[in-house]
Amino acid sequence: MRAMILRAPNAPFELCNVPDPVPGPGEAVARVIACGSGLTIQHIKAGRVAVPFPRIIGHEITGEIVATGAGVRGIATGDGVTAYYYLNCGFCRDCLSQFEPLCENTRGQVGRNCDGGYAEYIKLPAHNFIKLPPQLDYKAHPAEVGVITDALATPYKVLRRASVKAGETVAVFGAGGGLGMHQLMMANWARARVIAIDVARDKFDACRKAGADEVVDASNGGVAEALFELTSGKGVDVAIDYVSSPTTLEAAAKALCKRGRLVTLGGAGKPFLASSADMLMKELSLLGSRYVTRAEILETLDLVARREVWPIVSEIRPLEDAEALHAKLERGEIIGRAALLIG
């Protein structure tokens, strides 16, 4: 099969012919039709995330099962599928409690700790494949369907994590990024008032089209003050931070109203300061969110199948153009998501 291989951090992709994968017991192989391209995997290519090389990256797939190993149930040859990103065990207390991202026996992630979707075929534990709903035409829209498991399911999970209610005000930090843009969409779908915060002024129009009611230019600071002004001094009900730097987290926490909730995703993991007095007197909640559960992916797939929401995929390229596409990702030039068409 053809595959894009990374042999070292910050190295160019190499288009190679490698043996087709063969499923062992409990495994399945899918033909990859499309694979999403986002910052999560660009961090691997750029050397900001450690992985064992050589590696085939990519996890946001649309595919069809072509072979199954012994003991596989629930999927069969010909099924349209996507993939669950975490290589979790499926049977520990956390997995059985639908806290799969917290699996105590995790073996890493697809495209990071095993080969991923930048290839004509992908082999995974069979339970990592998720069947697509029959109402979702993945053959007509493979790129858009592939990115759902991350670009839309993650913001959907965040809405639940923060208990967002209709009519509340939601501020999204890093709104111009791939996840941030889709968080605007999902918050708008949840009938919240949505405020986009970013430093990239050239993405503000796209933020408004995605669902933002107002935008805040964070390039000169003063973000908390701007949010108080937009809310008549009340503050925001929910702040969702996809940048998660000390600066953005502190501004987000400061801008919360009474019983406000802050959700952090990603970032460099550095400490930040929050007022314990504000936490007490305003009954604030500071929350973290890691990826999604399978149930949340299935629910998000159903939303897309009903066309209640639709992924933003602004650039679709053939597999051979992976290097050029990732250069644009690194420069922050992609609106929403990008994807590679493979098979």
C-alpha cells in the first residue's frame, strides 16, 4: 500500500510502498478513504510531541472494513467506519463507566503509538472502529465525515462538560483554530450567545460565519475587560480555552460571572493563577476536558447525519500533497479543518 511516513521529528513526509496490514485476533483492517489533518498531528510532525519513529500519522478517518481477524464481532467487511482516537482497553472501570479517555490501561493514541490514517489501509483493534450511521453519506463527503470524531465531537463533549444552557454566554479562546471554530458552531447550535476570542484578525469573518455573535481581538490584551463590557459587567457563563496558556486561562477565569465555568483543553500544561476568593464568592468551576467517549462520537455523528451541524473543511488535498498541507497548518492558514483524500 501507499503510505506517508515520517522518519524523524520535523522531517518531510516520504511517500512509500509498504506491506498491506493483516489483521490478527481481535483486529480489523479498513481501507482509508479520507483522513483529517489538524494541529494534533502537526505537533507530531513538527517534533512538539514525542512518538516512536518511523510513524504513519493521522486518526480522523473515513474508511471501509476490508478484513477482520478471529473473534471480531460488531463490524464486518463493507461497513463504513471511523476510528476512536485513544487505544483504550474497553473493559476497565473507567471504560465501562463511559470515561474512556481516562482508561487505566491505555496504550496511547492512533497515529501516535500505532500507525494511523495517512495510508491506503489502517489496522486497529476492532473495537477502535466505530460504524457510521446509515443516514450519513460518507462516500459523498469522506473528508467532512472523517473529521467529526475530533473537530465536532470534542466541542460537543465540552458543552456537556460545562453544562451549557440555552441563553448563556460562552466565550471561546483560540476561536480561530480548527477546534475553536467548531466550538463556536456547537455553542451556537446549543442556542448560547457566543463570543470568539483570538489574535488572528483575518479569521474573524470565518468566526462569525461559524456562529460567533461577537469577536474580541486578543492581540493587545484586555480580554477580561472586553468580556465584561460585552456582558454589561456581568461576565461570561462559560469560558472554553483551546489555547490554555497562563495568560488566556487567567483572563478566562477572571471574566467568569457567578457560577461561571472554565474548561481547559490542551495547552502547555503550565500553572496559572486564579482567585480563590472569586472561586468561593462566585462559586466558580474550573474544569478540564480530555477527548470524548464513544457515545459522544455516536451522538455527534447523528447530529451531522441530521444536518443539524456540518464540519468546516476548507482544504482537501490528495495524499501526495501532505507536505504542502502541513506547511499551511503550521502557518495557521487553515480555516476549520483540512483533509487528505486517500482511496
